[in-house]
Amino acid sequence: MISTTDWPPEAATSEFATEESRRARVLPPGLLAILAPMYLFLIAGWFRAGVEKVIDPSWWTGEYLLDFLGEQRGDMLPFFVPFADSVLEPLAPVVAWFVVWTQLMIAVCLVTNRHVRLALWAGIVLNLSFTMVGRVNPSAFYLVMQVTLLFALSRPVALRIAARRATLWLVPALAFAPFARTLDPHLVIDDPALMLSFVSLLAAVTTIAVAAEPTELVGLAASSRFGRSFARRTGISPASVHRWLLADSSSSPEARPPRS
């Protein structure tokens, strides 16, 4: 087993390739136990959604989907309306078939702990579509859970790579924001643009948080104007903070950052 604390290994080996391939498809048992409540909720949610549609004859004919799109017309994001008109409505029976089997396959993949990453991305695509149609609840919460599990599956990366990925997450956060319709605290939870923007922002912040070591964050803060001002005012140097962070948790109080 390759330790993730020494990532990446100095030399690529077949063992590394095998482990990386396995990690890309399944959740490690220890991590799976920690994330079990969220994981089980997604299994139950996707299985329920699929079975609900299987036993509904109007879903297979596309009638239910057409009625749903009609009801959501006023809540759809403006740029999604042409797609709904030109693709979803004309191909309603095909889209209905695709949705129901995708939902069931997501549940199967999560239950068997196989191809988990692919299942999570499939769920994200469905929930993004539902949210852009205007049905925010519960899709926004599914998005948060699925993105969290994707972070749990991802391998450690350097902070500079994480910063690039975080920038990519900020693109949809900024792109969706202009389509927000309200800032009323009672209504924002039902605003598709605001919720998608917020989820993207959370993903950007999490990307940095899971990649950054505390000492790296200290270095970034120390190089900022605020960090330099803080050091001058308090007398605490970045070097002393580094030593404190690297000290063993059982160290004596003397290991804490001394004032100059």
C-alpha cells in the first residue's frame, strides 16, 4: 500500500499504478466508514428516485417529464430554456428512459462500491440538470454530498495545482451569479443560480483546503500585506509559527511562537 503522506512516490511502479487505479474506482474502507451516513443517504435517495419512476407508467411514455418541464418553465434558468425546448421535450421518452436507468445504476455502483467516481459524476450531471430546470430541492444538497465524496476519492496534489483547480471551480460560481433572482434569506434556498454558484464556491474553497498544509498557508499569509502587518504589530514571525506547527502535539508551551 502506498502512503498518501509521501505523495508522489519517487519512482512509478506497477504497485503504484494498481493502487491508483483502485483508488480512482472505490472508496477506501476506513474513509467509507467515516462517510457512511452520507454514502448511505445517496444510495437510498438514488434508489428511491429510480424505483419511483419505474413503477410510474406516465414516466416511460415521457408524459410525466413533459408535464414537469411545463410546470418548471417559469423557474428555469434562461439559458436552459432553449435546451429544454429543442432537446428534452422532443426526446422526452428517450430522456425519461435515460434518467431512470442512470439513477438506478448510480445506486448500484454505490452499493457495490465499484466505479464510484463515475457514479458520482453521473449524479452531479443529473442534479445540475434538475437544478437548472428550477428544482433546487433536494438537488443542491445531493450536489454538496457528491462533491464531498469526490474530494474524498481524489489523490493529494500540490497547492499550485489545487489553486488552478479552484480557479476552474470559480468559473461556474461567477457565471451563475448574474442569473440570481433574489437575495431574500427566505427565498435564496430556492434560487437555482444562487445555489449553483454557492456549491461551486464551496468546491473551490475545499479544493484549496484539502491540498494545503498548514505551513504552506502560513507562508501564503506571511507574504500578504495583512501578514506583514500582523508580524510587525505582534512580533510573531512566520518562522516561529512554522516551528510551532511542526512541533509535536505533546511539546511544552515553550514551543509556541515566542514574541520578539
